[in-house]
Amino acid sequence: MKIGLIDIDSKIPNLALMKLSAYHKQKGDDIELTQPLFADQFDLVYASKIFDFSVMPILPDDVIIGGSGFDLTSLLQPEVESLVPDYSLYKCDYAIGYTSRGCNRSCPFCIVPKKEGKFRPVGSIFQFWSGQKRLMLLDNSLNTDEGHFKFILNQLIENRIKVFFAQGLDIRLLTNNQAELLSLVRLWKRIHFAWDFLGIEKSVIKGIEILDRYNLKNKSMFYVLVGFNTTRDEDMYRIETLRKLGIDPFVMPFDTRDQYQRDLARWVNHKAIFKTVEWGEYRG
Ligand code: SF4
């Protein structure tokens, strides 16, 4: 069979499509990444849409569509889900996958609790890692469970893999033991944390003290969500507090069409500007 795979809006190699590719290659099918325009040239077509804000292309009725931007309940069949992704689909030279699903929190702007439910470990890196030097972990909140975190970090450390925690770690849950493991693992990119609203200030400060104890401050950065349910004063307080503590803030606008949120993001995220120009003097 000739199988077409359509990646509507992914920003990174699409894990579901890579698993579908692996599944159909096992069956001897021909696989091709394709565009909506050519969908009728295949025996079977899958399309994946990750974001709800992206535009849905016109597709024939028989295309199988999935992804959280289309339907939060769509899942791969277990026999597909369990496969090592076909990284050759995107010529991807790093491993991508997750070892846990879900999250125990319920941040109102996040689809994870609705889509995946409570946190639970689901496996190890060996289900998707096949010797690559770098690995992107998609776990939503890996440090929720101390035992699972240790299990995964030890696998990364023993195999000298450079890791990127793509969905970040929860600063409120950071312990000394976790920070010690983080100081031993090889990092591909900085560790991401988030300070999304003012009410968690004490936990953020405590977490940063732990990062400092293990020399992880300059290997970390903090997302600061603005425009959701915080005031402008609260936004500035979080940004300046992080700056004073020697931590790099990175502003995430909730609504990128909003001028204030866009200006603030550009001011903070452009480090040369952030270090030399005061907000009151910044003209966008
Ligand atoms: S902690 Fe992260 S993954 Fe969990 S609900 Fe909040 S934003 Fe989503």
C-alpha cells in the first residue's frame, strides 16, 4: 500500500507520524510525507494537527486525522504507540519520546490534564532511544515522581546522552536529590521551569535556592506567562525578581496579537535589549 502522512503544523518532528511510519514499514508499505493537495494519490492518508490555533487544510473525507489540535481524545492504537519511531521520516538525528504521561496539576490554560489525566510513568528511554547522542523528552512534568525521575535520569547519565526536557520541569517539586541528578546529566539545552502566576513565589524562590546549591542557575531559564490572569505589575515583579536572583526570564505571551504582551516579550527575550534598556524607556 502507498501511505501518505501529512504534518499540518508540527514545530518538531511529529512523533505520531514517525510511529505510524514505523508501523506501516513493518507491514511492507511505502511511506511518504506529503501535502494535503496530493492526498488523493495515496491508498491511505493520515494527518496530524498539533495546535488548535493553526488552520485546518481541506482534506478528503477518508483521511484519518489525529492530534491534540484536532481532537483531544484521539490516540494511536497500542501496537503503533509502542513502536520505536521511524526517525528517518524527518531525517531526525535525535531521539524523541516520553516516559510518563499526564500531570497532577490543573493550570487553566493547559490541555494536558484534560488530554492525558493524572501523572503516571509509562516506560523508559529504551522504548524510543536507539543510540543517538541527543534525546528530547516530551514528559509534561517528569519530576512529579521522585522514583521515576531518578530511574530516567540514571539511564541518561549512564548512557552519556545529552537531554532536552522539552516541556520543562516543575520548580515547585524540585528536590535536592533531583537537582543533584540534574547536575550530573549532560544537557542539550537549558532546563526550563515556569513561574506562571504570583501565588507560587515562595516555591519558586525555594527552588532557585536548590538550583544555586547545585550550580544549575546558569543552566536554567524560567518561562513567565503574561496576559492570562496576571496584572502588568505582577508581570514586572516576576521578571525583575528572576533577574535579581540571577535567573534568565523568558516571557510567553498568552495572546500574541496583544501589543503589550508582544512588546514585553521582545524586551525581555532579546537579551541585549533586556540588559541595557529599562522597560520605561523601551519603545518597542
Ligand atoms: S504543570 Fe504544566 S503540564 Fe501540568 S497542568 Fe500546569 S502547565 Fe500543564
